[in-house]
Amino acid sequence: MNIALICILAIYGAVSLAALIAYGADKRKAKRGEWRIPEKVLLLLSFFGGAVGGLLGMVLFRHKTRHWYFWFVNIAGLAWQAVLALCVAFAV
């Protein structure tokens, strides 16, 4: 496995973990009626490297699942992240 692919997957993992935590925290804050994490932050985390964590957060916490644009951004993010990883993997 090449070092570039390992780096990209590590970045995806870190950002996905951050997205998962953010979705969980936002759901908890929503239940408590507290200040919420802006949707823009959740969407940016998901699109720019954290699509796996974003999708897991949506499903595990049942959060933002009724908003079509969350599904769209997460799936689009997952698609481009997969394409980038495949391009790097087969570039060697």
C-alpha cells in the first residue's frame, strides 16, 4: 500500500470521526434544547472527508435523516472521496 493512500485514508478516518462526534453532539443538544451546531458545519465535515462518519451519524443517531440535502451531500462526498482514494491507489 502506498504512503499517499495511507495518508488519505487516515485523513478520511479522522474527519469521519469528527463528523460522527459532531452529529451525535448536535442530536444531544437538540434533545436538551441547547445551542446547536450549525448545519453548515455538519455538511462541510461530511463533504470534505467525513462522509462515512456523517452517514453513520445520521443513521446511528437518527439525526437529519429527513433533510434531503444531508443525504445528497453525504453521498456526493462519499463518491468523490472514494474516487480520490481509488485514483491514488491505482496511480502507482
